[in-house]
Amino acid sequence: MIRILVTGAKGQLGQSFQQLSTAYPQWHFRFLDRATLDICDPKAVQHVFSEGNYNYCINCAAYTAVDKAESEPTAAFSINRDATALLAAACRKFNCFFIHFSTDYVYAPQANVPLRENGAVLPTGVYGNSKRAGEIHALWHCPDTLILRTSWVYSEFGNNFLKTMLRLADQRESVQVVYDQVGTPTYAPDLAAAVLHILEGAEKGAFGKKELRGIYNYSNEGVCSWFDFAHAIFDQSGKSCRTVPIRSAAFPTAAIRPPYSVLDKAKIRQTFGLEIPYWRESLENCLKKL
């Protein structure tokens, strides 16, 4: 039986994997959150791996408070870099394949050209730098590592942009949203489903470790601004709240956001035969669940 360890089980992505795991009764999943595994504790990590005999470790744990990270660099690097290194090293020691998630924040800023995995990296801010450091440590400590860079993650779980917009729509007649930051939302269950599709193909022999290793982009298909995303949320949910476009300069934040972070997904589509849903369709699915 294939045994899969999932860390960060109470986050958006972790809960998405839990939801989808019931469709894979032939696999054994173990879901651990912060209360059941401190991934920053070397002894705790070693203990979990030594008793589990896992085939795959899916690391959904991350420090994702982008602005807060600017005032908490130690915490951000501890989780995004150091804990990632501990998990990757344990995977190598116990012959377990490591699956890790990264971000569009690691890419060098560029205008109007979708970001490719072999493109330049130039992270800005603590969050982006800590996630890039995590990528480097993961690949260094464990050659059998798959990294998925993603963007604008939301779901019916936890706190996210979608939930914030729905809450504000019930409190206000209008909401100001930036229109000069462009990318693509990622519905967390779609990302989790893509990973499980990849693992299923690997177990069936459709592709091997050579294909699994390395960095891949994943988001939903299509392109929009945060303004467009908010407008679609109100439209599809039937909210009467008006969306007011503003420039990023009018909404200063502690961390600098990428102005253009559309991810090129040709590599993951072609390698693993993925069909990636359009972002509006996934938004509709999420709102139905809410």
C-alpha cells in the first residue's frame, strides 16, 4: 500500500488533500498539523518518518502571511526554509519522495510574459526570499523532490481573498481593489487534485522519477487582475457590492506584490497530461461549496 504523509493538514491545501483522499482508498494517508508535528523540531520530524515508512511526503505547511513576514523574518525563514530542509533531509534518509509548494513571489518581475520555470528568479521581500530559500534547500537535501510554484491560492477553507471579499460585501456598498496586479487565482482543491493525478500516474508507471523531479508551475487557467477576481466573486455570488478599481500605489502594503505573475503551465500540462480548469469555473465550484 502506498503511504503518504501530509504536513500542514489544517491549511487550505492540507484540507483540500483531506477532502480528496477519500477518492483514493487504495492509499494510506496520514495528515499532521502543527499540533501533531512541529516541522521545526528535528527530533519530531525524524520520529514521524522512522515509524511511517512513507512513499511520499506532501508538505502543505508554510508561513504565508506576506506582509507580516516583513516584521517576522525569523518565523518566516524557520518554517519556509529550515523546516523544509528538515523534511527534505528526512525524505532522503528514509527513501521518501518529497513534494513541496512554492510561489510566484520567487520570480524576477517582468511585464506581460507568462513566467516559466526556467526563467529568472529574483524574489523581493521576506516571504519571497524565504520561499526561494526553501526551494533551494529542498532540492539540495533531497534529489527526489517535486516543487510546484503556484499563485493566489483560495478555497472554501481558512482565510483567503475570496472569503475577505464575501465578508466585505456584506458590510459595505463598495470595495476598492487593485487593478494593476495581474495573475491567476488557484483553487486549492484543483492544485491538490493535480498532485494526486501526478502520483497516480507515477504509481501506474506512466512516468518515473526523472519526470517527477524538479520545478513545475500550477495555477488555474486564464488571466485576471485582483479587481477582476473580486468583481467575479460578487457577480457569481449574487452580491450587490460595487468594485472600485485602484492602483497599487493607493493601497500601500508592507511587502511588494508582483505586478505580473501569470504562470506558464505548458510544462506540467505536457509532462503529466493535466487538464487545468479555467479560473472562473473553479470559482463557481468553490462558491457552490460555500
